[in-house]
Amino acid sequence: MFRARPLNHVTLWCLASEAPDVALLLASHGVFDPVAEEDAVLPDNPAEVYRDVFLEADARLSRILEQCGMQAEVSLPADAVAPSLAELQEINDWLRETWQVCSRCKESELRVEEDRRRLAGLKETYARLQRLNLDPSRLLRPDSLLDARLGQVPSANVRRLREALALAGYVLSPFDHAEGQTFAVVAGPRREGEGIGGLLSQAGWRELPVPAELQTHPEAAREYIEQEERRLEAAAGIHRQERVQNMIQFGERVRDASIRLALARPLAEAAGAGLRGRRHLAVFKGWVPRRAMDAVRAALEERFHGRYWMAVREPARDELDRVPSLLSYPRWLRPFLPLVRSYGVPRYGEFDPALLFAIAYVLLFGAMFGDVGHGAVIMLLASFLRGRWNWLRVVGMTAGAASVLFGFIYGSVFGYEEWIHPLWQSPLHDPGHMLALAVGVGVGFICLTLVLNTYNRFMAGRPWDALLGGGGFAGLVLYLAMASGLYSLFTGDGFGSGKGAVATAALLIIAAYTWAETHAKPGERALITVIETLETATNLFANTLSFLRVAAFSLNHVALALAVFTLAAGMSVAGHWLTILLGNVVIIVLEGGIVAIQALRLMYYEGFSRFFSGSGVEFSPLRLQRGVELGVRS
């Protein structure tokens, strides 16, 4: 849980003709993550053509499944064999012909859908014109002496437009309203030139287009719409029958093609990931979990009977940053992973902070937002999250539970501190003590991050950086000596010469190491050494003081509750309880959100930034795509 599982680098040689079956075997075990490596001895990609044909066939199969209304889900046979290049090409050719048939059916369906949308627009316009209670064929005659226009105008402009049109000898008659718009007819004597076009434009007038099909007697327009509805429904029925016929005609072959392409996918993916080879040989290179090596060897031997050669080695020090990380977590910890992954993925061998994050984040939230009632409300609200927010439901309920726990410690229920007896004390009872505890928590947390960073640097093959760097053991010694000395100073015992000597020695070691690792001109080198050494020391204590916000927000929580009670005290009974209710809602929503962000900030900037690079790559093995239930969508 605290680090990625150990992996081995595998180089697997096989016959190029058997590469599809080798890839299929590796994918069936789901433990081989291919890696692209340049190799002058192996300049070719023996499966490049195979991959190109697969991509074409897979794209055509997807279009057939979509356009012909098919869906697929079948289990792959246990003794399945991957298709050869010739078989894959044959499948691709058949899918090309089948797609041409299915695409013609789909194009006809799209034309029907387009006609349906157009008919829906006609019906809407027809319904609106019926409210006009006039014959559009007579109203909109181009040779009429009456200049009549149908359109819409913002309802707020109707009165002023009517007055302006009256001055020009026109009348405006509304006949419908919808979403702040008024539909109206404007009529008056026909004149040469622009007429009232400019006036209408200034008022926000938009013409209501009347299609040719509706510029007739209303009864004829109604009959046309009904005929179109019947025609389109009949066409839709024909297309449904065509889909069924396509399913009957092509279903079995589509199912077989789906299975064959699922079996071909592993080699196509391996080819895209850097499969190498030369002439009749193919070479798979990648990473396999150490504990799965015996099972992979046994499967290869059983299937190929020695027609392969496999070399296995441990990851080299200089390639650790390129080794993928195979991480596994218990179910209860997985909801916190999105918050960790938003920062990055642990590198291979690096400490995995998921468990530390979950524990620290929940405790920090509870300490800053400790209240039994508020925590219970957060738990209740989080319990309703489902679907894509399911992970946040667990995080919210856990944070709410921590808030309830600290509420009992502080003795606070919806801000009332007299309902229950605190297990410890209210934050406002002794603010100085709360601030001191927050600093103590910060010291402990930063010491832990320095220990973890020292470990990570050792694992990355940088022992001197782990021992002498400002973020390693030397930085930890400096920090502990300074923190201990300052604590003694504040308690009246003085800084102490021993602690000062240890801190000075650690600071000089860090400066000397920085000087040795800096490659520049002497003046620039000295400047960089001074700046980076001082930055190391100042950042340590600046990050420590950041933890004062833990105490500050716990105090702020009590202060907000007191402010709400003060406002409620001067009101009537109804106003009192309404103020209490609204005040608690504001505290839960506003302060709860701010505390959640601040706890996340402490984890990211005072925690992760010290020891977690987040630059790793997740282990992504070849896997079989098992999916295909064939059916027809109505």
C-alpha cells in the first residue's frame, strides 16, 4: 500500500508469425505493460501493418454497431487463437462491404429525422398561426395593397412600437406570448422603399418565417401536416424493419468479427506501444509484476513449448523514473484517490501518500470544523451523493464523522457549547494553547515529510542527496535543532549552545552540498548556494506557521457561531430561530467549503510538495476486451 509493487523488465523473443498469439496470451493474464525502446539491432515493427488493418476494421465495426443499431457483448472462448494478418484483412474487407449497406440505411434514417425536425417546426408555426385566426395565404399575398408582416418583438417594447407605428399609419396586433417575446402582426398601406423596416429593427423586431407549406388555407395546411406525419411514421417503420433484417443477415458475422477483433487487439496495442523485430523475429519489451513471473513462464511454456526466449532483469537505477507504478488499494481507501491523483501518480519506488493523505486530510478537516451537529449534517448531505460523485460521498461522510468526533472533543453542537460536556475544551477557551498545538502538529507533519523525502531519494539512487540535501536528512536535523531551540527560547530556557551548534553544522553541510552540486561561475555559484540554503531554512518555518490556520479556523468556527447567537438574541422568537437556522446553513456551506479547501492546501503545499513528485506513470497492461452482446436497439 505504501509503495508500488516490484516489477521486472522482460524481453520476450518469438517468431513473428506467432506474435499475435503471444500478445493474446500476455493480455489474457493482464500483467504485461509494453514499453517503447529504441533498438538499432531491431529496427522494424513487425506488426505495423497488422495494427493498421486492425484500426480500420475496428473503426468500421464500431460504425456498424452504431449505425445499424447493434450492440455487442460476448465472452471469448478459453482456447481462442488470435487471427493472422490474412484473416484480419479478410474481416476488414467484409466489414467494409457491410458498412456500406448499413450506412445507406442510416443515411435514410437521418433524412427522416431531419424531416421530423422540420415538421416539428411547421407544427409549432401552424399552432401559432391558428391563434392569429386569419388565412395566411390572403394575409401575405405579395400583390396585395396591404403591407402585412408577422414577427416577434420583446414584450417590453410592444407599447412604444405600437405608438410609433400608429404615427406611420400602421397597426400592431399581438396574437401570442412566449418567454418574454410577443408575437404580432403589423399591417398598413404598402409603400415604396424601406417603409417601416428601420423602425421595426430598432425595436428588436424579428420576422416570423412562414414556410410555403403553410401559406395556404389553414385546413389544407393541417392536412399536409397530417400526411407528413403518416409518411414519416411509415418510413421509420421501414427503417426499423431494415435494422432487423441487417441484424438477421449480418448478426452472426458481426459477432464473429467482434470476437476476432477482440483477439487481435493485444498485438495491435503492443505494436502501438513499440513492438520491435527483424525479419522473422518479434520482440516484446515491457514490465511484469515480480510475483506474476512464474505464471507467465508456465503459460508461455505450455502454449509455445520452447519456441520463445525470455530475458528478465531488475529495473536499473537510471530508468526508475520510466518504470510504471503498479498500485493497489483496499476498497475503503479508493474514494480518496481522485484527490491524490489530481496532484500526480507516485513514481516507481516512491512512497505512496494515499493512506497518509486520507488520514491527515480527515483529521485536519475535523480539527478545523469540529462540531457534532455540523458534522452530522455533512454526513447526511454526503450520503445522498451517487453516480460519478460516489467517491465524494465516502470522503464527505468520513470528513463529517471527523467533525463529529472533534465536536465531542470541543463540546460543540451547532455552536452551542452548553449542551454537552467537552472531552477536552473549546478552542476559544484557551486560544494560545490551540495555536501552540497547531504549530506542534505542523512540526511533526513536516518532520514526517522530510523523513519520507529522505526515503524517496534513497530509493531513487541518490544517497548523497538523501543525506546532505536540504530536503533530506541534513534538512531534518537542521529543522529539529531549530524547532527545539526556538521552543526552549519561548519557554525561557534559552536557545542552547548545543542546539545552535547542531543547527549551524547542518546548515553548513547543506550549503556545502549545494555548492558541490551547482555548476556555474564562482560568483553565480556562491549566490545560488546562499539563496538556496536560506530558502531551505525559511521555507521550513514558513510551512510550519501555515499550520496556524488549523487553530485559526477552529477559533473562527466558534466565533461565527457566537456572531450568529448575538444577532439572534435581539430578535423575536420566530426571528431568533430563523437566524439560528440560516446562520448554521451559512457556517456549514461557506466555512465548511473553505475548510475543505484549506485542508487540501495543507496536504498539497506543506505535504506533497516536500516528498511527492507526482511524475509517475500508472501500470497499464495489455488486456483482453471482453465485451460483446449482440442485440437490436429500437
